[in-house]
Amino acid sequence: DYFYDNIPNVTLTKAQVGRVVDTVSYTGTVRAREVAVFSSAAIRVANVYVAEGQHVKQGDLLASLDVNDTAVDLVWQQLQGRLSNGAVNEDMLAEIWSVAQGSNDYEVFVASNAALRAPIDGYVTTVSIREGEYTDVLSPLFLVTDRDQMHVKVKVPESQISEILPGQAVSITGNGFGGQIYYGHVEKIADQAAQSFLNNDGAKIPVMISLNHPDDAILSGFTATVTIRLRTRDSVVKIPLELIDQDESGKEYVWTYKNGMAYRVYINCRYTPYGYAEVTGFDMTQWIIEQNADLLHEGTAVHLSEAWRP
């Protein structure tokens, strides 16, 4: 079906109208909810009751402190030795814990009495203190992980952050997910941007994506691609990319059929990564030629293929 009496045979189609879901995608890392347990003072550890990998319930005893054997001076020595010389007080210590929470994926829990207890249900994934040692107020003593509360942390460029809103639906995929698609939503948008000193692509804002119904197949540390659903638009005119040509100046057009002839019709379009372009101002009644377009010229006579009739 290429020629009939030297006239190109063609088939026809029309632009489609449908619903379009606008999305953006980013890459991040899967993390479980983690809570780091700090001590509010430098005190000798009397007993450690848990080991790494052990499951605990909220309120379970992690360690006990010997309140009769404190090392108050050690707190200030730690601070002054690691930070700078000068006055140090409890407000500065509180600020350190605040910075620790803001610069890490874990939450901060500060124990203020002789018993260090689990702040959440979960698994003890880190134990960094032993019996007889003094607690270090600048470092977490325990890390408790809740594997039932998974999230993905991504960084959104400042030029795109205005489109991201809490509650937006998200689909989540990754090489380690076995082909499974998981779903979630935008949970939190950070109120502070991070500037990269390694490249010049501008500041980026951390965005937390929660996973709905995670299972054992998802492991903390997996690389994930999150696709955020921004908006839905109806009555969008779409033309397949393979039907769109460009002239010498780069302006897009399609070949249309009318009264046995081919005519060039210029279009206003926006390309998408989904195999079609969105078109505005196009007459939907026009027939678009979809075969042998490279043989056509303005006003070329064409013959409709035997396999197709409008």
C-alpha cells in the first residue's frame, strides 16, 4: 500500500482529547522512622538492657543511669573541646540537639532522668554506649527504628517548589522494589533550603514523602523514584509525536487531508515525555495524515489506503 498510480497512499487519524495528569519526578532514599535517644547530662551508665536488632515497645527500658555518679564538668568539657572556647550554657546544648534533628533523618529524643526508655515501638538499630561509660550529650546513645513508618526524602529545586503541596499523591518505584509500585503522599516540606557548593544549580528544599502500607520488601536505604501528581487537566488536545514535523525555521506542523489533497497546518504545541504533544488552537474536525508524510508537499494529491476509510 505505498503507491497507486504514483499517488501516495495514506491513512488518516484525528487529534485526541483527553485528561492529562501533570507530574514531576525526583530521586531519593527510602528511610524508616528513626528516633535517636540522647542524654541530657553526662552520667555514668549503670545498665544496658537491649542489644542491636532487639524489638522494643514504647516505654521499654533501654538503659539506667547512675545519678549518684555524674560528671557535670564533662558536659562543658565536651562542648568547649568540640565547639569553641567561651561561654556555654543549656540553651546552647538545646540548640545542638535542634541542629542534630534538622541535619539528620532521625528525630531527637532527650532523656531527662535516670531511665532511658524507648520513645517509639520499633527495633534497636544502634547501641553506642556500654555499661560503665559516661553518656556523651553530643552523640545519640540509641537509635530506635520503626520499619512500619517508611518515607522517602527528596530535594526539590527552588524553581519547582511552588508546585509541591502537602497531601499531593505520589507513586514510588525503584530497582529494589521488584517491579512493585507503592503509593504515598507529600508529608512535609522543609522550611529551609540547602545550597549546594559542589554545583551551581541553586538551592534545593528537602521534601518528605510518606509511604502508604510499606511491606518487608522495602528496605531502608533503597534508592527510590517518586512521581508527584501535581494536577489534573481535562479536555487536553493531544497529537502523537511521530505525526509532527518541523519546517526549516523549526516551526511545528502536521499534514492534513482535505478533498483528496495534503495540506500543511501549523500548530502550537508543547512536547511531553509520554509520546504526544499538547496542542492548542487546533481544529478538531481536521483529518491528520499518518502515513508517508515524508512524500508529501503542499497540495499533493493523495489516495486513501484500501485498509482505511474515514
